[in-house]
Amino acid sequence: MKMKMKKLIVFIVFLSLAFTIQAQTDTIPKANEYKKRVLENTEIDFLSSYYSQDGSNAAVTGGIGTEELTDVASTIIVSIPLNADDQLIIDAGISAYTSASSSNVNPFDGNGSANAFQASSGASSSDVWGNFNASYSHSSDDRNKIWTGKFSVATEYDYFSLGFGGSYTRLFNEKNTELSLHGNVYLDTWSPVYPIELRSFGGNGSGLGNSFFNHYTITGNQDYSPIFSEFTNKNRNSYSAGMSFSQILSKRAQGILMVDLVQQNGLLSTPFQRVYFADIANSYIQDFQLADAIEQLPDTRFKIAVGARFNYYINEMFVLKTFYRYYVDDWGVASHTATVELPVKISDKFTIYPSYRYYNQTAADYFASYEQHLSTNDFYTSDYDLSEFNASQIGFGLSYTDIFTKFRVWKLRLKSIDLKYSYYERNTGFNANIISGGFNFIVN
């Protein structure tokens, strides 16, 4: 696999250089030609979504237990034209979730008896995530070259992230061909939160002599002795690079090829995800099984994704949009994703767009389900996101376009409204519902 990855990287570099050399032969428009502004007016997007999921393979409780979660998110995006060639895009979002799964990081802080299949009502049952992103882009006079720089920051109760990156886009062949190169860096810092029963076994903890265990009676294996030490490396760095190549194939067809490479280093394990071993007797408090260990994964991961899009204009009413991606990494995960969408323009203002997405993947080398790992293993996880599974997602969207932006809210003129519902299901029993909406306004 490593040899194939190296060959693919060499091919990507060669292809990028070839397109760059070809792009340099394009001519530049004359100085007196009309130059259209990149963005005529400031635009504001208001986005929101509601997400709910359920299942019975929670990673927090070692591959068993409730995965029930709800999340409400809101985002505002402001696109500002700085001049004819430059624009600034700022977006900020906030997401609040309630999770039965994460509540069981400490299943004993609620009012009822602890159980992996029930949520605890304690402090760990909910949290808020926030992010801020800014990007600046500059277009050349002939609009054939676009440079973009990006900066982002995100925070949650157990991690903080800084990101930056950029991209370069080149259009040539009378704008029928487009090549884009991009790169990003994300520097994350964890504030590790461990399962409650393990905390007294780390550092200078007193083990079973801790006051936590004085409040409860251990049943089953009363000689509880987990494999646990706190993570010393609390950083996770992600570096990505990619390219996309778009070509207008005919008056009706467009094709796009994409390649992305990602290298991750640092703490790639999730500190509060439990693991249960087959060769260690079970210990319980109330109805909750105490962790034998926490997830342990390698501190490096290399990913490659290769994708393609094909869009075809059938007639004034129908447009066919398709997408395929192949993904592989050095943890043993390989996946295929296929998506088809068929926007149907039912009037000048309304478009409906049904969609279907199919996904399957192989299991990571380090995955095993509940009580299938051995304590002698170096790496282990029971996170079903790393298991073998198939998934389907069915969606239906409705888009409204106010052609002449007649509707106004204060100084905002409505440009479009988008609403979408999707249902997602895995063959492992996991399912989710997603409702999203967006309002795009032009500032008068």
C-alpha cells in the first residue's frame, strides 16, 4: 500500500506542474477591457441545522450502550467585497448538543442507577462548540487567477484548535478548464477528559483507595485494576494538501477530478472512550461495567482520497449531479462513497433536489467490538466509526430563488432560501435525522 501511495503522490505533483506550465501560456486581457467585480454587494447567509441520532454501539461505553444525541447548530457567513478584485468572508458558528453517550463519561453523576443504555443527567450530558473562520481572496484582472488565505479557530470543553491555509486557482482555455491547489494546517490541543472510574489510577491517584470508590460497591471482579495512564502528548496536528481539476466537456457536461492527502500526528485516540477486554473479568458499579482501559491508537495517520464529479444538464427542468470518492489510510480503512442528486426546476423560483448517498468501509486494523480485544494488544478501539459497515442516506431539498430580490428585511434583500431533510442509516443499527436550512441575503 505504501508503494502505491508514493506513486500516487508523484503522479499528483507531476500533473500539477504540467497544468501550471500550460496555464502560463494563457493571454491577459487588455487594460481597457471591462472588469466585472468579483462580488457586487455584501451578502449574508444565515444557516441552521437540527441533528438527532440513535444506536446501541457507543464508543464511550466500549461498543455497547446508547448513542442517542441531539445537536442544534447556527452559523452566519458574511461575504464582503473589499474592492473589484478582493473579498473577505467571515463565518462564525455555534453548536449545542445533548448526548446520552457522552453523559456516560461519568454515569454516576445523575439521579438514577448507572447504565450504559441510559443517559446520565449530569454535567457531561451537554456541551457547546464554537468556531470562527476568516478567508481573504484576490482575483487577477483577467479573473483567471485566484489566491485565497484562510484562518480558523474552534473550541469545545476538551479541545482547542487553530487552523490556517490557502489555495490557488487557475482558469484557462477560455475558462473552460480550472485547476485548483490547496493546503491547510490544523493545530489542536486536547484537555483530556477520562472516564470517571479511571481518574484515580492516573498520576498520583490512590486507585481503589480513592474517595470515589468509597461511595460505591464493586460487584463481579472486586479486584478492579485497569490498564491506564494519562496521555503525555496532548497535541494533534493535521496537514492536508490537495488539488482539483475541472473541465467543461460540452455545453451540457462538466467533469471534476479531486485528490486530497492528509497527514495527522499526535493524540489521535479519544481519551474518554472505554475498551473492554476478553481476558479480564468484568467489574461493575450498579449496572455499569467499569472500563478495562481507554482507546489506544497510533500517533500517526496518513489518508488519501481520490474523487470525481460529473454534472450533466439534461434539459431546462432536470440536471444530473453525481459524485464518487475512494478513500484509503494506513490504519487499514478503505471506503467507497457514491452520491447522485437530481435537481428538478419546477418553476423560475422553485427547485426540488432529491439525493441518495451510499457508503461502505472496511474496519480499521485496531477495531474490535465489545470484549473482543485482548489486554496484550498494543492498540485497540471499539469505536464503530472505525468498524466495517455500509450506510445509506436519502435526502430531499427545496430551494427558492427570489430572482429580483424584492423581499426585504430592513436593509437585507432576500436572494434565496434552501431547506433540506436527510435520513442516514448504517447496517449496524445506527441512524440519524438531519434538518437544515439557509437564508441568503444581499445587503442593499
